Amino acid sequence: MSHPRRERRTVDPELSDPERLYVITGDPDGSERAHLDLVTMIVAKALPSPTVQPEQAVILRLCQAPLSVAELSAYLELPFSVVTSLLTELLAAELIESRAPIVRATLPDRSLLEAVMHGLQKL
């Protein structure tokens, strides 16, 4: 039994073009970028308007439900630095919201929740 051959993914030369990435970001040094990390959740506050860049329009459509910056970077097939630059512009225009992820340690303990539930059931 032969194994199916995996197709090698071809990289679109336009996607790996540094000039294209510079045009998308528009800032040479990135000093004005928002402080976002890979797990920051992004939620769109509005639908894309005709004036936003195509990549930003895609972000706004994707983020109707919360997505992390890492997921956006993967879906757009763009480097993290480019995605954070695009997100910074959208944050400045107040078209998106960024939220820190919920840390599991900050959630109440399950045993405490069960005790509260049992106490309420006894009432």
C-alpha cells in the first residue's frame, strides 16, 4: 500500500515580496505599533468600508467573532509584524477592539462553583 503524496505548497512570490510588505505596513521602523502579542484577541467593531486596505478589510470580516493575532497572521499568510502594523491602524481608527485573553488561573475554582451551585439548589 503506497502512501498518498503530499503536495508541496508553493509560495506565491507576491506574498514574500519585501516591497509589498513595506507598502502594506507603510512604516519603516514600526515604532508606533500597538503592544499586541500572539494571544491578544481581536474583535471587529464595524464592517469594512471601501476606504480601508484589502488586508484590513479581510481582518474586519474575519474578526466578526474574536480571533487571536496568531490566527490572523496564519489566515492572512503575513508575518506577525505586518499584521500588528495593520491592527495598529485599525485600532487607531477604532474599527477593532483588542482584548487580553482570559487567563485560566483567573477563573474561579470548579469546586467553589459546585459548592455555590449546591448551596443555591438547597434554597
